[in-house]
Amino acid sequence: MAEPKLIILVPAYNESERIAPVLRDYAAFFNREYDGAFEIVVVLNGCSDNTREVVDDVAKGFSEIRQIEFKDAIGKGGALIEGLKLADECELIGFTDADGATDPESFLGLVRLCRDRDCVIGSRRLKDSVIHQLQPTNRIAASKVYHLIVEFFFAMDIKDTQCGAKVFNSEAIRKIHPSLHTADMAVDVNILYSLKRAGYEVHEAPVEWTDKFGTKVKYFRSSMAMFLSLVRLRLIYSPFYGMLAPLRPLEGWVYRKLRNPPPLDAKRVEEEEGKDEAEAEEDDDGDRADASQKDGGDGEKRPEGGDETAG
């Protein structure tokens, strides 16, 4: 039996020096080991180098590789939110980092675990995970603080929200996509919390992982932006967010000062939820109208056979 149609997203910002061997390794490995259709979709996020040309060159040898380009810098979160719209085209959809920190064999393990689950995420904090190269001490410390904040705000009981390897059932992503609005690297928490709120289960699995040199992350600015995004996400799901509307312009100004893309408008979430409710009400009204017509419009059932029974 063929395995589910799979799309692997690779968000990329100025990754011309690192992405080529990662794409080749993933494409060759999945061609060899995955018994199903798959695509590797690189989402270019405001690249100012020649990442596009590098991806085009690799794609000449692998028909499964394609790219989507956004000229403006929309952040890792923005790139993933756009890429996850492709959930309509597959049964499983996931993402991995452009630096290849998670090797393809380990990622395939997550994919196969997700065949009968809602979501499977790689976790570097599990005892069976294999870490070949640790992060620098300052990043490890920052990661632990971030984890404490995430757990305090959202109580998801997830050991590692930030590992870059995640796979999802496409149906679950389609359901929660309207609630995704975090453009920076806190998008992982946005996705996982949305899944939890929608009643989906998140399964953590061990991975084989290697810290890679050449990160584009500016630790202070990125950490501040991620913290603000966590606060914002927590407020969105509180009774107080509507009261803070006058501060929205300040919110955008702060993100710009931190040189991070501002989050998408949270009204998008409210509008989509409102749209769903309106559609449900319309369906109910339509059902009542149909029932009324069948009953003759006066609440009393007509005899079966309609007018023919009157003669």
C-alpha cells in the first residue's frame, strides 16, 4: 500500500550557502525510502542572496522540489503560514529547517508515526534523542527560559516546542489555519496551541539532531520578538484582547524596531471564526426552510404523495 501524499516545507531566508546539500539529501532519501508521492516545497522569505537560483539548480535533478517566493521578508512564521495552505494538496504536511539540523531519516520517522496521529513533533528533550552537536551555552539557557514561559502561559506539557521538525495530518492543519498569525519563530507555539485548543493530540518523538553553524538569528531582537508574540498569543485567547485595540499601532511599531515582521492581524482569527458561525447559522436556517417546505409551510405535515392525495 502506498504511503500518504506528503509535502515537506522548508522555510528559507538567505540560505544559499547551506540549503543545496539539505535538499539533495532529503530528495534522494525520500525517493529511495518513501513509498508514496512527496514534494519538497521551499518557501523563500524575502531573500536578498541567490537562494532562488540555488534551489532552481537543485530542482533540475529532482522533480519533487519546487519553490514559492515572497519578495518581502515575512518571517519564518509568515513563510510557514503561507506554505501550510498547501495542506489542501496532500494528506500529511510538515516542515524542517533549511540547515538540515534534522536528518532525513529522522524526519521520515516522524512522518510514519503521523500516519495515524494528528501531529508528531521532534523533541530534543527526550532521552532517546541523539544530539550530535549541542547549541552554544547561551542558546541553551535562553531555550530553557523560553520553555518555562511557554509552559507558564499555555500549559501544553510539551517538552520541546521549538525543534524545527514537525509533521501534521493535513485535515488538522486545514481546521486550525485561520488561527495562525505569528510571523516570527514563535509560530511553533501558535501552531501547537491552536491544535491543542481544537482538540487535536500532539505527540513528541525522539530525533537525531545537530546544531548547525551559520544561523541568521539575532538573539536579542529575536528573543524579544518571540516573547512579545507569546504575550500577544496569550492575550488573543483572553477576554482582554479587544480592550487593547488602541495599542495595535504601537504593537506594529515595536516589531519594526526589533526588525522582525509584525504578526498578522488577529482580526483574521475572529473573522474566520465568525464566518464559520455565520455559515453554520445559514445551514441551520436552510435546513429549517427545507423542513418547512416539506411540511407545507404551516408546520403541519402534508400526506405523502403531495397534491395527488387530494383527489
